[in-house]
Amino acid sequence: MIGKWTGVPFRTFLQRIGADTTAKYVGFECADGYYSSIDMASALHPQTFLTFKISDEILAPRYGYPLSCASRPSSASRIRNGSRPCM
């Protein structure tokens, strides 16, 4: 879906939780056991966001409710795709 994503820059989230930004990768574990990761350079990119809305509406499960990681175009376009919530 093409739409306006609303969220927080992933870099800001990582800094607030005190993550080790010198690590090579960031891992994502979802409620149903799905696991994915992105490299730290992509995670820190200014166009990578933890999103909770698309087109001004709360994410639907098919878009990764409650959160999805929208990433810059040269890496995965979204970390979560489908109905598995990831946090």
C-alpha cells in the first residue's frame, strides 16, 4: 500500500532505549515467533521509522499492527508484512 506512514524515527527509538548502535544488526521478534533483522546502518538511516499509522489510520493487522518498521527504499521496504504483530 502506498500511503503516508506515521511513526518515530527508528534511530530515536534506539537511542532512547540505550541500544548499542555499534552492533551490526537489529533483530525483530514478533508475537507469533516470526523473526527478521536489518543492518544497523539501515536502522539508523533517517528514513527508517517505527510506524503505527498509515494514511492517518492505525495500522491494520495486514500492515503489521501494532507496529511496523518502514525502511528506506534501498533496504527492505517494510520489515513486517502481513498479520503478525512485531515489536
